[in-house]
Amino acid sequence: MILDLHNHSIKSDDGRAKVENYCKWITKRELKLDGFVLSEHRQYDSGSDYRALEDKYGILILKASEVETEYGHVLIFGVNDDLEHAFDFADVRVPLEVVLRESNRCGAFAVPCHPSRAIVGMFSHYDELGPAPGVEVVETLNGGGRGTENVEAVRLANEYGYRGIGGSDAHIVSHIGRCVTVFEDKIETIEDLVSSLAGDRYRASSSEIESAA
């Protein structure tokens, strides 16, 4: 099953894509994509219901969040009421330790994204802060990666023993599907996704740098 785990809609402050337009693009372009995740910046969009779009287009649509820590940006899958009250998602300096601990306590799963990017990526802080305890998975393939960012992310993930996921980090419709995660197991719910991420039956994939993945 192929999912794009990192995308933004107009609910994000810099997102320019409507969710249905993502669905239309995937269908029109016949992308090999079974579903995608909306990870809105510094919030969890609990109010939007995309079940009608799922039924209309036959595409799984899940919701997550992208928060900001002293180690850079982190995707959180499986956000629930308990986790929303555990810390302020709008805070741009949430301690990564808190994000990882509270996500685990509340049954969610946290993944640092675009980890090799300057400032907003986890690896860019390792010289100053040291390796981050508790990290298991990082986004090794990011659709917005520039230069050697993704290749470096793959290299460092291997060095530190992190598993890798792929996400497009799309902010406009045409960018969805650039990087994906291929799961061996079927994913139907956010709970399925969290459970699968805790295992190892998946891999990041990108047509541009398939050899690096």
C-alpha cells in the first residue's frame, strides 16, 4: 500500500491546495497512490471530515500535524484529545523530548521530517545538541528536498539506525506523490498507520532517487 505521509492543505498558513484538488490530481494523473496524510503546520485539524471525498475518489485521507521543536520540525501521526492537551501545538519551541514522550503516552507516533534541512531539520542540530534520544523513524525522502538533502538524510538515518518514511511535503496540488512510503500491510485508519510505523514493514520511495532509498 502506497501512502504519501506529509502534505499541507489551505488549512496550513502556507498551503495553497484544497483537499479535493489533491484527489482530482491523483485521479487525473493516475498516480500510484492509495492515500495521503494532511499534516497541517502547528495545529491538528480536528474539525474537517474528509470521508465523503474518500468515498468519492477511493483514496484514503488521514490527518496528522507538523509541530516545531528545538531540533526542527516533527510529524505527529495519531493525534487525539489527550495529546492535543499535552502541549501547545502552536508553540514553535516545543521540546522534542516532550513531543516524543507525550506522543508515545497517548498512542501516537512522532517522526522528525526533512531532517537534513538547515535549521528546521533534526540533523542540523546534532553538532550543538547531540543526537536526539528516543527517535526511531525519520523522513528520509522529502518531496521538497533540495540538492543532496535527501541523500544525506538517507545516509545519516542509516548511520544512526533510524527507519525511514517518505512524504512529498506538498503545499500545491502538483507536488503530491513526489515521495511516498510503501507499506507491506494494509492501512485503513490512522491507528493502522501508527501501528505500522512502530514496526518495520515499510520503506521510503522516490522515483528521483530510488537508488538512495
